[in-house]
Amino acid sequence: MKRRTPNSPDHAFNNEDSNTSANETFDAVLNARLQRRSLLLGGAAALGTSVLGGTALTGCATTSTSMGAAPAPLNAMVSALGFKAVPKSLADTVVVPAGYRVQVLYGLGDPLRSDVPAFKNDGTDSQWEQRAGDHHDGMEWFGLDAQGRPSASSTVRGVLAMNHEATTDEKLSSFFLHADGGKSTLPRPASEVDKELAIHGLSVVEVQAQGQQWKYLPQSALNRRVTAMTEVLLTGPAAGSAHMVTKYSPDGTRARGTLNNCGTGKTPWGTFVSGEENWFGYFHRDAKDDERRGKKDKQVAGLIRYGRKAGDASRHGWESAGADDRFVRWNNGAIAADAKSDYRNEFNTFGYVVEMDPYNPNEPVRKRTALGRIAHESVSFAAPVVGQPVVAYMGDDSRGEYMYKYVSAARWDAADATPAKRLAAGDKYLNKGTLYAAKFKADGTGEWLELSLNNPIVSANPDFEFGSDADIAVFTRLAADAVNATKMDRPEWGGINPRNGEFYMTLTNNSNRTVDGEMGVDAPNPRTYSDLKGGTKESKGNVHGHIIRVAEGKPSDTSFRWDIYVFGAESDADTARVNLSRLTEENDMSAPDGLAFSAATGICWIQTDDGAYTDKTNCMMLAALPGKVGDGDKKTLSYKRADGSEKRVTTPVGKAQTPETLKRFLVGPKDCEITGLCETPDGRTLFINIQHPGEGTKMADIGNPAKYTSQWPANAGYGAGLRPRSATIVITKVDGGVIGS
């Protein structure tokens, strides 16, 4: 997720915006490039459907099946939301409906080994490689039976696999981690940087129900940390390529760490996948870097397209902490004799989907480069069908970026649902396949555009030379630019509706959305407007975001239908231009971000990461009973251009919302983001993450708890000290019933 970081002197670290492509019409791009390169290939018929939106993988099954998680029996689905909507709140607490209980389970700094001391939470703690990391984000549940073996049906014992996205910072320093707030100028002390390297990454923690309470087990042999320094394996088309060669791995097959992990997913074979999101801001490039590399070097084009211009400073200044290569690796401009002697390519080793076996702490994690290199959020897998490819949906969370789909080359074998070696199944399905980027059309249809050398628009691209599958895996954004994919309003989390297999994706907001220009309003991103916060602070663009949904015949299809499920808005906003879904006091929201469907109940859970409505309410989570693509109508919005002419945009929208179909379930503490959700298979226990409470605190106030903007979860009775901490909470119903019913 895109952190708001109100204290950061340069918000660009969290608001990367490098898509300056003009994106002509698809037909114009195709015709111009085919003519320019004389690649008619024997006439238009020889181009095949791989270019124009047809089936890209030859031999794919043609029988129609619904996509998404295997639908639960209809009588197991919740047909009505059986709780009273909670009101908006500015209190420093977690608010849930009457009849529900909340417990804090697992917070920043909690020990993951029995020999690690309890967390003091005063900035003096050490052994961070064996403690819970910071900024709890996406997570998934993996059940265990009474003997501690993997169990898909367990509801009382399991492990939570979790992302630790980032850290609360101001002026370089992760100030809550350090006793005095840390050093906010360069060079950074090595001791501080080592802490910050360790709090990023992933954790696995065993949890267990004990009566009406849940406990995490610090002594469990399954507990694990993966940090920014942990060795990982590179797999897929980029592995072993020149793009991945570094001093650490001269053969380009290994790398260190995972970084800025945001959304998650669960594979059909029972592993955990995690998306690396805002990794680009951790790297430094000095002003001479382009000159040293040579402006014709494709790496320069890649660095710029992924948000690192020459002269860009890094987010934390890790590269300044010393000559050891654990620090030097963050400096893109530290170029020696060749790539085997320096870290010029370290930047290329981040930005992927990471796969981990949550049941085996000794198995190295893999970076799956075949799924592309973007600002990854979550990964949503369609329900696997025997004999058909495995399909995954992803979003690139930056303004004006794209939605993606991956289709495996291998066909699903039911035996792989419980493989002897889970990551071997990942090798089978996630190391070779085809990527697609989404093109949305104004009539409510769309195409998945193939990103491969089989597509002449990619292979004959005059702006960037794609000569291999490794090029497409590493420079995925440039390939999507080439095919003229649709620029979206920050595609974040996705989910599959278990009732009908449709795919949903949150589009959180976009301050660059305008009437015309590179990001002019269009059918899938139809709103630009002004919004006042506190009556004085004006924001423009698509301030409150929306959620789009896609329906296909079968997941491997390259055509789809779409509409906009719901528009974020304040309840009192203009219903003709802004509050198009007619949200009320019970369900108005801003900046939808996290999204997950319950496999047990069919409820769609929507979480917010908002900065526009926080004068009225803290961030929240809502429950929804969505319908299906096409259940609404079309709306036309009219805009006045600078020259006085009118621009009209018509978009398909879902049916208007009511408190019966969408209502607020939870509001979090001050300055937090609500993010990450998983459940036990019976739908009776929800695990939710509260990220960065109190991030509005000033670094200068580190010694004065009275000035912290939040003291959660200490004020809820959890742990030592008063410094706010990211943490996982458990929500259960007092009567033991199904959540949301």
C-alpha cells in the first residue's frame, strides 16, 4: 500500500509517478509500428489473435468455467449483513459493532524465539532479525492440525504469514525504532541502518486459540523472519540474465532480501506470495550515474521508468552508513569495472512477487520474475481447473499504472493441490507463462494485451528494445507502455468473488487525474474533482478512488466485460459528479485499498488507506455484498475544458449501494491504515492488521508520549511502553458465530 507519510520531506518516495507515455489508441500504435518496421508478416491475418486480444497461449482449453476461488455452497454464503454499522470515529481505538470482541495478538518487536527478551518499546531493543517487523500489511492463514502438520480445515491452530512493508519515518530516520529518534542527516549510523534493514520483509508466526482468546507462540519452530538481508533465489526468465548480475551473485541467480512488501496471496498449492511495492525509493542515484552508464544503456531507461532519475536521493540513506556492501548495495551509482564487481544491477533484483513456504522455515524464498516487475500489491489466483492454465491477477500501485494478468504455461494438475514439495509446484506454474496488461474500452468491454516477443508491438517496439523474455520480466512497465495499456488510478489490492468468479481491484486514488492530457478522464477512471479537507485544504483529481470489477468466460480468456462496482465518496458530496454510488453515513469511505473476499461467507471486505477524509474519521474497514458486472446502468459525466468546450465521459457502473449491501464494520486508531485480512476456514475468526498508528507524530516529540498522535496498542493494554506499534488484531463474535452474519 502507498503510505501517506505526512512527515516525510519528500512524498515522492510513496507517490512514484513515472508513466509519461502518451498512449495513443491501440490501433494507431499497431499500424504505425507495423508500417515502420515492415512487419506485416504476410498480412493482417498472420498477426493472429495474440496481438489483437485473442487467445495468447496456443492449445488453451476453450470450455467456459467461472474464474475465482471455488464457490462455496450457496447456503453457506451470508445473504444479509447482520450487524449495525459503526459510526465514523476519530478516537484512538479500534471500534467494531456491538456483539464483537477485539484482541491485540502480535505487534512490532514481539519476540519470535523463546530466548529473545520481551519488547521494551523504548528504542533500545535489539535482535530485530528474531522479532516481528514493522508496518504489518498483507497476511494469509495456513492451518495446522493438533500434531502441527499442515491442515486446510483447521480453525484453532495455524501460522500467519505476513508482510512488514516499511517503517514510520521522518527525515530519513525510522524514529520510533531508535531511543532518541535516530539521526536524520547523512551519513546514517550503521547501527540504526541495521535495525531498519531487519524490520522490513516477512514474518511467519504460529498462533493458537486458547478458550476465547488467541495467543501467538514465541517458542514455535515454525516462526520465521525474512528481512532485507536474507538470501533469496531468483527464478523465471530474468534469473541468470545479465540484468541480475551483481557482486553478491555473479551468475545472477541469487539476491538479498525482500523490500516494501504490501499485498499478499495464497497459491492453489498452499504457499504464500507477497508483492514488493515501493522498493524504488530505497535506492540512491547520484547526478553522474547516467553519464557513467551511457544514455543509450537500456538500464538508464529502466531506472527512469521505475522512478529513479539521476540525482535522486534515497528514502533512508542506507547507502551512506559505510563501505560494507550491505550498505553500498543501495547506491545505484557505485559502478566499478563490471557488473560482477559492483551493485549497478541491485535495483533490478526488486519489484517481484516473492513466494514462501510458510510451513518450512528452512526453504529459501523465491522471487518469481515471470510475474513481472512492477510496484506489486496483492496476487489473486483464479480457481484452478484441471487441464487449464493457472491464472493470477495483479496491480501496479502507482499513479497512471496498469492492471496485469499472468497465465501459466503449465496446465493445472489436481495432484498439485497437495504437493510433496510446495515450492516445486511454484517452480512448475510460476516460472514460465505469459503476462498481459489490461486495455479497458468505453463500451464496458476490454482486452488483455500480450506482453511477449510473440506480439510484434513488443518485439518491434522502437522506443525500447525487447530482445528476450528476461527483458520483459525486468522492464514490464515499458512493455505495457508499448501495447498501450490503460492508465489506471493506482491499482492496488484484488480479490475473486466466490459467488461468481469475478475479479475486483481497488483503484485507491490519483491526484494526477485531469480532464484532458496524459491522464485525462476516461470510462474506467471517469472522475476528477476538487475536495476540501477541513474546509480549507483542497485536493484535486480522483481524490477518493473507486473499485473496478472484471468478468470473463474463463480465466485464460483475453477479452472481458467490466464496470465500476463502487465509487469512494463522502456522503454529502454531489451525487451527480462525485458520490455516484450514493453512499450514506453508514458506508461512505475514501481511498479503498485492501480488499479480500471471505471464502466462507462471500463477504467482500474493503479497507481504506486515506488522507482526504481523516478530518472526519480514521481509516476503516467495510463489509459488502456485491452483485455482478452489469447489475447497474451507465452514467455520463460532463466536464468543461480550458477552451470552454465540453468533454463527456460515459461509464458502466454497478447498482447504487445501500446500508444493506455495504456498511462500515470497523474504524481504526489515529493515523493508521487498515490493511491485511485473513480468516479461519469457518469464517468465525478474522485477523486484521493495523499499520503505522501515530504516524503523524513529529520526530522532535519522541521523548514526549503526550504528544504522540496515537498510543495504540499500549492504550488497549498491550505491551510495554507508549510508542505506537503496528499490530495484528483478532476479531471474533461474542456468541461464537460467523463474522458479518
